Amino acid sequence: MEKYKNYTIKNVGEIVTLNGWVSKVRNLGGLVFIDLRNRTGIMQVVVKPENQYYEIANSLKSEYVIEVTGKIVERENKNLKLATGEIELEVEVLKLINKSKEIPFTITDYTTALEDTRLKYRYLDLRRESLKNNFIIRNAVTYSTRKFLNNLDFLEIETPVLCKSTPEGARDYLVPSRVNKGKFFALPQSPQIFKQLLMVGGFERYFQIAKCFRDEDLRADRQPEFTQIDVECSFVNEDEIMTLGENLVATIFKEVKNIDIKLPLMRMKYDDAIAKYGSDKPDLRFGMEINDITHIFNNTNFTIFKNVIEENGVINAIVVKNSADKYSRKDLDKLTDFVKTYKAQGLAYIKYNEEITGSIVKVLSEEEINNIKEELNIENNDLVLIISGKYSVVKTSLGALRCKLANDLNLIKKGDYKLLWVVDFPSFEWSEEENRYMACHHPFTSPKDEDIDKLLADKANCYSKAYDIVINGYEAGGGSIRIHDEKVQEIMFKALELTEDDINEKFGFFVDALKYGCPPHGGFALGLDRLCMLLSETDNIRDVIAFPKTASATDLMSECPSNVDEKQLLELGLELKK
């Protein structure tokens, strides 16, 4: 194992053997310099002309695998940018272990290779220093997690990967059964039901680093198969679970990045998060909160705003401080196009400078303009951006806009972390596709005690004992107190318009378990991939997954999903429909 030791100036004079890949070869005045790369980093290796292995050294090319033995000496020309930049290895023995084809892209952190190319040759991409460091961080996160939870007497228990399809969330990945033709397993979207059954089984402190699968549209922070740190406890309340969760996260940040997270984390109600930030995962690294200015226009003559108010809509604004001169009309048109992707009808603006200008200045009264200036604390060179319309559309579009502006204006400090809990989520959300109320989290989330009587009569105003931990605008994890009373669970199923047949078909075994002394319980899950993405300071979740899928859920390296031969389909009792 010595060959993977980190060597420094303190090791001068030692005879060592190193294995690795040739990163670079240079012949300078007869001396051959080799940058040898392995998991610990780069070591400069030097071979002199009189060395019997000189010809081999001179023939080496990028990514050849070699073994060298020699003495560590102090370098004349030091490179303090490298951890080993004060030393080099004078070769006594050099062995060529394996050659390499010409590689399709240069292995460097500053590669210009397209991501598709790097994913096709992922095993080469993984040799890059930045990716290697990401997986060192990931390993540290899982180690820290296990240590933290083991010290609190949690048991790590595995749950099934082949399980029953319970389609109440994203689409399931289905696995056909050869033994039971015409029937299917589903890959778990989470271990939700099983971890609750473990609570019924008396394992009152469970955790698992679990693989999960969801067949959904992908993006930079989402993959079809992902990993979560899954935790469940019995006889706990919301405060106890959230305290456990934030202490785990704080421990991970300290042990992995030496970052101190101030506890307890702030808590923000879901309704407040939507109102102020237009998102249930608000990014608090910058300001630019959303302001409701509807009341300013109660007596307006501006037809558009007047109609919005009559239709129970809202008029909201964000203030971009000291930036009016940074946005031309063309720039503002681009921002308008951006918010339209979130279904906003348009984007109005006012620039406060030596004179007041903007797209709606001429149709507003002097009193309205002065009220905006006073209520929003407008200063010279501030830009006010206004969207009006349906509440959800206005909030969502302005929420997305504030994040875009923060990135465009470089308002986010690299390495800055802002964490919070978002609490008191609605129990239900309206689905246009299903034309009914769906569970906001899942059907087993406990409603607030005071809202149990509203489950059937007032779904729009029911809130749950649910909580999400948010880091820098990402949902890093979340959970809830679960329903342990079979009568409340029955009401919840009824509120979700599930028939007796639906309940028995999808959740029959679970409903039965609630009848056998189910303890009160709750838990949370942290998205391991997303947490590692944040700690690695990348915005692409594929950078922390060894063999990820593309945005179209394909693996370019192994070329899957792929066709299977007809014999396999016949064994499963399946036939492809053309």
C-alpha cells in the first residue's frame, strides 16, 4: 500500500516504488521527465541518459501504465502548485506494464471535450483530478454518515430492490417476472413502505444508503437511478427528527469540508418560501426577495393591472439593486422571453435613475410610481421588474428570474453555503393532468393534527408534518412524520380518491401492518448525490456519479438501454408492439 502514499519534502532520500499512468513526457537536454499520475496525484519522475531504462522512458506516451523504483530527491525548480512540487523521483528501475491507444481527449481538468465524448469514455474521464476528488468527497460523506448514525445506535438494514409497483409519485421502472409471466416487479422510488414496516417490526432506529429509481424527465441535478441516505425512527416528533437531520448534515460538512454550520438551522414555512422566493427550495445566498405590490394598484387606471386584480391575481416585483444601467432594452426583452417559459404573460420594468423610465411608466400615475419607490426602498440606478397574473405563475416566474439574475450578476460567492428547513408543506397539490388533488409528498405523510378534519372538506388548506432541508437553492433532503393511525390513513386514501380496490392492490399489505400496533414514527432522506454535488462545488450531478446517464436516460459507454433478443422476451412472456 506504500505506493499510494502522499510523498512530500520530508520523504527526501527514501527509496520507493510507484505505479500509475503517464500523464506527460518531456525530453529536456537529454533528461526525460515523466509526470506519473495515480490516485494520490502527480509525481515528477526523471530518467538520466546513462540509465539502462532510458530508451524505454523515451518511448513512453500518454496513458501508458508504468512502474518505477527510485530515490526521492529535492527538485531544483520547484512547482508549488503541486502537492509534490518540491520533490521528484530519480529512476533506478522502470517497467512498462501496459501501452495505451491514442486517447480521444486530453485528460486534464480543463478539457474541452464534449460531455457526450467524456461519458462514452467514462473510464478515461474518471482519471481526471477533479472527478477523482469528487469521489474522495463522496466516500468521506458515506463514511461520516455511517459513523454518525452508528454512534446513535442506528441499525443499517437493506430493503428490497425488486418490489411492488405503487404508482403515486413518479413513474416506476418495471421489471418483468419470468417465473410469474405477465406480472412485474418495480424498482423502488424510495424504501418508503419498507422502512415504515421496519418501524412496525420494532427496529426503532434504521438507516440505509439506498439505491432508488425514478422514471422521470432529467436535468442537471437529477438522475434515473440515485442514492439516498435513508433514516427512520419510532417515537419521535418533527423537532427531534429535524434536529437529528441537521446534526448529521453539520457533521458531514465539518468532517468532509471543515465547514462549521451554525445550528439550529432556520425554519421557513412553505407559504412564506413561495411568497418571498417563489420556490419551496429558496436560495438564501443573495437577497432580491419578491415583493407583493398588488395593493398599490387597487385604484389603478392601467387596464392590465386592473384586470389582474379583478380576476384575483397578484402584482409582484423584485428590485435589482444598482443595476439599471446594466440592462438594455434588448437584455430586458431576453428576460421577458425567459419568464414566459414559466407561463408569465410578460415582464414590466421601471428604471430609477436621474429620470424614471420603463415600459409602464407612461401608464402609471405619479402616486403609483412614488408608492413603488417608497415601499421598495428604491435608490438611484435600481431596476424594478414586475410580473402580474395568477399567484402561482407570478411567484414561480419571479422565483426563477431572481436566481437567473443572481448568476448573471455574480451575486453568489463561491464556497458560500446557506441551509434552512422548509416546513409545513401542503398535504395536497392539484394535478392538472390527473384533474384531482395528489399527495404533495406521499400518501403516508401525517397531516397537522388540527387539519385532520379538513382532509375531505378543505384539501386546499390542509398542511402536513413534512419538512425539506434546502442547501443553496437545492432540495438536499426531506421527510415527514408518518401516519400511524389506520383510521387517519383511511381518510387520507379517501381524500386521494383511491378506491378500496386501489388501496388493496397497491398498499394492502401495508394497510394490514398498521393494524398490528404500529408505533408513531417519522424520518428523512438526504440525496447523497445532490449533497456530494454541493460539497464538490459542481452544478452537474453526473460529476459525482461514477457511471451516470445522460439527460435522455442513456448510458453512452455501455450503450444501454439496448435491444434484447427475442428468446429473452419469449421467456418473459413479452412481445414488442411495433
